[in-house]
Amino acid sequence: MQSAAALLSILSFPAIDPVAIAVGPIAIRWYGLAYVAGIMLGWFIARRMLANTALWPKDTPPCSPAHLDDFLVWVALGIVLGGRIGYILFYDLDAVLAEPIRAVQIWNGGMSFHGGFLGATIAMILFSRRHAIPLWSLFDIVASVAPIGILFGRLANFINGELWGRITDVPWAMVFPTGGPMPRHPSQLYEAALEGLLMFIVLQILARVFKALRRPGTVTGAFVALYALARITVEFFREPDVQLGYLAGNWLTMGMVLSLPMLAAGLWAILRARRASGR
């Protein structure tokens, strides 16, 4: 039972309209704008990093700015298709099998980060082979700016009032429009801070200060491992998807299970990069 003081300390949820712009029947949502903004800002920063030859092995960037421009379409398709397919497979398969039209209704569940990650990885592999670009360096370019997209995406989740956290009495708890009458952790903001802002700062320091891009695979491994750790941490505060619930006890979630292989892969990539560079 929450105390009166705790209830009085609950923050009001800022009721921001999920639709940013509406013209007749056409509606542009913050969620879609977040994806576009994340990809475009990431592309801009990646271009600046390519121009800084001192960051790369033998002072030679792994690809040209024109390659990066072409890659923009590939990675966007990989993120969107992988994210939606991943959500269906990992979280919503039974509902989609029962009602196939639900597969294209992105407002029913949305996207899965882990699916988007796999989709983007496949796009990078195909693009690197097509244009003879060193794969691990392409991974590193994308990994170094990917947290920007995660940051914007989680802020859009917050605006939508979705993916909220577990019931709590912390002073910054909020009552979400679709989360029932009880105050909850604003776990979307936790994810925006950890998986987005903090990871972006750490990876940029690795790339620019410690010159980690000179050891291809290091930034990629750091991104994957750090995301897994951040996601596992936030899962202790985030409410699991209602159709899945907890996989064990009242703590193990699908997000944790999917993040464990990422943690192992990230650590492996860092060790592999060290061995390859002889350091």
C-alpha cells in the first residue's frame, strides 16, 4: 500500500500527442520521425568521423562518403524490416498467426530492438560484400552512432506512453494512460539515458580519444556488450510484454534472454579485435 506522501509525489505524465503532424487523413507520428532523425543524425556524425583520417587504421577511412550515402537506404530497410519481423517472432507470433493483418500494424506492438539489430547486421554484411568494404570497420561506423537512434526511439516510446515500467513508489513515478491507475517507472527514459545518451558518449570517447577504430571490431564489441548490460539492467524496472509476462519467477524476461547472447558476442568481438591487432 502506497503512502499518501508517495502518491502526492507522483509526476504527471506529459500528454504529448503521438501524432506530430496531421494533414487530412495523413498523420506523421513522433515514432516515425524519431527513426528518421536518428538515422539522419547518425549519418551526419558518421560522415564527420570518416573525414577524420587519424581515427582509422593506416590513416585510411574504410569507405568513401558516397558509400555511406548509399548505405543509408540499406540500413534503414534493415532496421525497419528486422525490427518489425523481430517483434513478431519474439513477442507477438501467436497473435499474428491468428490475425495476419496485424503483421503490418506497427502500432500493435511496434518494433523489436534485437530484430532491428539483426536486420541492420544483415544489411551491413551484404553492403560490405557488394562494395568490398572491410566488414568490421563498417560495423564500427554504425555502432559508434547507433545509440543516437536508440535515444530518439526511446523518447518516442515515452511520448506514445508505451513500454512503461513496473509499479513503484519512487518520487519520479508516473501514471501512464495505458498502464492502469498505479504509478510506474518511466523505464523508457531509463533506456534513453543508458542505451542512448550514455552509450553514445562512451563509444565516442573510445573512438576519438582512445582511437579504438584503429582496432576494427572494438567499438562494435563495446556497443553490443554495453547495450546488453544496459538492457538487462532496465528490464528489472520495465514491465514485460503482457502476452509473454515473466519467463521465470517474477524477474526473467524475454529482453534479458535476448540480451545474453549479445553480451557474449560483444565480449568475443572485443577479444577478437585485440588478437587481430596484436594488443
